[in-house]
Amino acid sequence: MRALLEVTLDTETSNKLITDGSIGPTLEQVMGQLKPEAAYFFARNGRRAMLFVLDVPDESSVVTTCEPFWLQLGADVQLHICMNADELREGLSRLSR
């Protein structure tokens, strides 16, 4: 199922990772595991943030999706199941059946 993963990094933790040069390889490793359909990076409320659109194959995958951000990056994580426009149309058509 398609999901929207919102990640906001802890400033102190991410400052250390940037200073020691490990944030890039850490993000590359996590993104390599997640294989996002899209990835965006931005500032949110003065903190480093990122947004991923990805496939979560099943409920137990939530653990492997979120834990790296908590364990390695000290991040706040929100995961939302979402759909594209075609999936919304299909869902709405099921209401009228």
C-alpha cells in the first residue's frame, strides 16, 4: 500500500551527524532500503524535514520503515496511508455500487 512518510529530524542529533559526515551515508542507506517513489527535503518549523512516498507491503513493514529514523536520526516520524487520484476514483466508485 502507498504511504506518505513524514520525518522531522532532531536538530542536535542531525547537527552531530552533519559535523561527523555520517548523515549522507545514513540517509542513502535508509533510502536504499525504502526505495521511495519520491523523496523531498525541506525545512519545517526551523527543523530539517523530509517527505517520502513509498510502498509499505504489509502492516509489519511499518517497523522496518520507521525504526531507522528513530534509531539512527532521532527523528519524529509520521506514517500515513495514502492514494493517488486513480485509487481515489476507484474508491469513490465503490461507494455507489
